[in-house]
Amino acid sequence: MEFEFLKSLVIIFGVSALVVFLLNRLKIPSIVGFLIAGVIIGPHGLGLVKDVHDVELLAEIGVILLLFVIGIEFSLSNLMRMKKAVIGGGGAQVALTILLSAGAAYLVTGNTNRSVFFGFLVALSSTAIVLKMLSERAETDSPHGRMMVGILIFQDLCVVPLMFLIPAMGGEGISIPVLAIKMGKAALLVAAILLLARWIVPGLLHQVVHTRSRELFITTIILLCLGIALLTSKFGLSLALGAFLAGLVVSESEYAHQATSEILPFKDSFIGLFFVSVGMLMDIGFMSDNCLVIAMAVTAIFGLKTITGMLSAIVIGSPLRTALHTGLGLAQIGEFSFVLAVAGKAVGLITEDFYQIFLSSSVATMIMTPFVLKSAPTVSGWITSRSLLKRASRMRKISEGQAFPRKKSGHVIIVGFGLNGRNLARVLKRADIPYVVLELNSGAVREMKKKGEPIYYGDGTSTGIMQKLGISRARLLVIAISDPTSTRRMVDIARKENPDLYIIVRTRYLAEVDDLKALGANEVIPEEFETSIEIFSRVLHQYQFPRNVITEHIERIRSDSYEVLRKVEIPKKHLVESEMLAGIETETFLIKEGSHVAGHSIRDLHLRSETGATIIAVEREDKIHQNPEPGFILKPNDIILLIGKKEDINHAIEFLESDRFIVWKYHR
């Protein structure tokens, strides 16, 4: 038995690796590769793996670990800010989907219970696939990402009542008091878990970390993850929701990032098994025999769920583009719908043929999801650009967006009021530089308007909104949001509206720099490389590299769109080790070709009398001249070592780089 299970794992990972590798060459997401691998090796494909049950157990662990990591990244504070999306958006999406799906099914079946049950199946979306895609595309914290996550959380909470209602719909009956008691227990459990996050877990992890045992830390984290997931499942909640709550618990401690790094290798290994196990469910023979029916079902599911997801987001105030993106992202069937389908089949709500059609359609929607999410920004942008929908979108502006600034010119437009936007606004206010802020979070707009901020609600991808902010008269545009697609569109609009506008964009990744520059951005600041620059500059400074050399390389890196960072050439380590100069302020300076200093002696400089700093060594062609004589002639490419107070050294570097030495010489 053990040998067969090991053999199955080898086949799964081997075929998956090959398929994912081949599809990667075609730039097809890895999720699709895993799903296709499952179809190939499953019992309905080549039959290389016949026992799917053991694989499903490992796949469940993958989903648990994925949701655990997502929970850590969110934190309780973020979840509280999303309560509108969870309760309002999630409630509207589930209710609308069940209502419309049941209505459509009733026209076919004529049976109320079966129709409502079909609504249950369609209402849920795939938490694993959507969160995996959002995480890979760094869009979890984008407006559509937050909306999708909020709705998915609500869907997982709905699993409990949906499971309890199935026996009653199948004619077995159910006790309302029993249902109320079970729902109450589930609510108390969620509340208790969240209390753990505040009062118990941070202290527990502190004690574990104090032991300095990495093994104990990993064991404790996995125990919290699997233990809380198991506990929630015992109370009727999903394992996925339990894992997400476990992540929220750990997120409240200062060890959250370390926990994430320890769990990631396990998560990435097991999550692939989940997608493989889903692919194994697909029966290619059945699909080929019923391809027309399945195609119609997939089209109906995608269309209906896109509409309900979009309407749910609009109901709670999301702009049309974000709402469309949300609807497209949640258009697939969820993995927990398979569990509901099995339960419904057991009580006679669906037949075996219907179950097979639903199963095939569901897997097809999952396979299509990566492609739909990839094209969602383009599709939503195109649709919202149509005049009819633009007018409908303008009709639902909230009050914060009605009074845009008038006759403002030479100002700065800040798009996004997160940490970067707030810090910039604070600096501009102190410098008395006029600015306006555009933000999509209506709650933040209300809050900051009360504090006197010139902030307005609106979508920066709208030409009309940008015009009302005075884009044609602005001096500078700063885009600081976590939505790559919207950022590109904003840059394109801004450049067309104002050719002289200076555009600065903050982005997360280097890969986006070239596209944004081509669209018209003047400066693109990728966070990952700015962090790298700060780190390497400080490291080189500790090893006494000349400050002007470090500054020159930093400027060159930025001016070349960070390309040079991959092949940056830094001079070899110079002069003395920093240990020899402990407690003493020192700095090195490179004499470049054409420098005013070259060809003059140390005596000629009068550096000590002019600045207070002293030259104590000179490196020339890998040879160090310690305590050089006053008559020592300086040459190009010499590296001098300065010593003195920090302010004296700064004055000396300014003196050596400027024309002050020449002016001083001829006025003597």
C-alpha cells in the first residue's frame, strides 16, 4: 500500500513537472498545467493513478496551507477594514447568485428544492484558485483583490447553513432549534479563535521563540494551522476558513513573517496536488459525449456569476471597472461545491447524470479561470470605456466626489492614499505645495475630508475624473496604488491630456518599468530595487567605498531604468578595513579624470585649514601611501582617505567636487 502511494506521488510530480514546464514556455499559468496533468494521469485519463482518495487528502493540506499564508498576510486589522466587502459584497453575491440560478433552473426542472440547491452549487467560487492567482499577480491588496477576498470569506462562512439545509431540501426535515444552536456554536468558535489572536498566541509564540529552537517554532506554527482548521471543521465550518482564521491569529504576533517563510515550502509543494486532484475528476469521455450541454452550462455559469459578482461590488460602492474585474474573477465554481454536490446526490436532489455534467462544467470553469483573470483588466477597461456604461457609472458617484477642485494649477495630483500617498501629502503640506488626492476607498475619503485633506473619490482610469482634478494644469502626477493595470491606463491618459506633465509612478516589480516608461512615465520607482539600492549603498559604505562612487552608481542605476543593477561594476575593495578605524569618522573620495584637484599637491589644497578634514592615506594602483607628505602630487584615479568630524568630511567632499579650490587658488 505504501509503495503504491509513493508510486502515485512520483507519477503526479513527474507528469506535473513536465506539463508545467512545457506550458510555461507558452506563458500559460502553472495552475492550468497542474489541472491538465490531473486529467492526463487520472482514472478517466491514462489511469496512471487510480486511487484519488489519498491524493485528495494531501491536496486538502495544500488548500489549508494556502489559506493559512493568506490569513497571515491579511491580519485582523485588514479584515476589519474589509467588513463592508465581506458582509455587504459577500451577502449580496451569494443571495443574488442563488436567486438567479434557482430561477433559471426552475424553468428547466420545475422543482423548487432542486432549483434552490442548484443555486447553492453555483454560488460558491474557488477560494484556492482565486487567491493563488491574486497572490502570484501581487493583486491581493488591489481594489478588486480586496473585494474578491471579502466575498470569498463570506462564501466560506455560508458553507455551514448550506450544508445544514440540504437534508431538509431532500425531504428528511430539519429542526430549526438544532440549526440555530449549531450556527451559534460556529459563531462562538470564530469569536474564540479571534480572541486567541489578541491574548494568547502572541505570548505563546514569544515563549517558543525564546527557546531558539527552529524545529519547535515550525512545529508550533503547523500545529496552530492544522489544529484550528480541524477544530472549525468539527463545528461544521470549512477547513479552508479555519486555516484562514489560523493565519489571522498568527498575524497578530511579531513573528508572522518568519512563520510565512517557514510554511511557504510546504504550501507550494502541497497546493500543486490540489489542482492535480481537481483535474483527476474530469471524465474526458463523458465530456466528449456531452460537449454541447457542458459548453452551454459553462457559458451560463460564467455569464451569471460575472453579473452577480459585478452587481454585488456595485451595491457597496465599487466603481464599475473594479466591479467588472471582481465579477470575472469569481465566475468559476468553487471546490466546496463538489462537497455540496455529493451531499445533494445522497439525498436525491440531483441525479448521477446531472452530477457528471456539473462536475465537468465546474472543472472547465476552473481551468479557464487563469485566462479569464489575466484578461479581466483589459475586458473591464474596454467595457467601462463604452459611453452608456460610463454615464451609468457617473450616476452613482458618492458625495465626496461631487465638488472637485476648481482653477487649481501647478499642483501635484496624488493617486492612492496608502502609506506612500499619506507621507507625500504630509511633506507637500509642510512645504506649502498645492496638491489633490484621488482615492477609491470611500471610507478613507470621508475620514480624511473631515481632517481637511483635499481628497476626492474617483477612479483615476477615467479621463473625466482626471480632467476634473486639473490634469491639464497640473505640474506633477504621482501614482501610488497596487493595481498594475490601472496604473498603466492612468499614465496613458495623463500623458495624452498633458504632454508637459511630470509623472512619477510607484510599482512593485522591475518588470513593469519598461511598459510604464513607454506609456510616458518620467520616473518609475520599483519598490524591490529601491530597497536593494538602499541596502547595497549602506553595505559598501561600511567597507569604506568612496561616497561619490556609490552616489554615481545609484544615479546611473536609476537613470537606466535599473537595468545596470544586474551588471553593475563596483571598484575592488579599497584601503583599510573598518575595524582599524572604529570610533573615527572616515570617508573615501575618488579623483576622477578632469578633476580640478588632479596635478596639485596635498599642500596646495590647504584642505585642513579650509574644511577641518585631513588626508591620511592615498591608494594609487593598488598601492597604499599612508601619511603622504605635503608635497605628494595627486593624480586621476587616486583614492584619498579623509578623516575628521562628519560635518568636516562633508565640507571637504563639497570642496573637492566644486570649483571652490580653483577660486581659492587664484585669489590667494
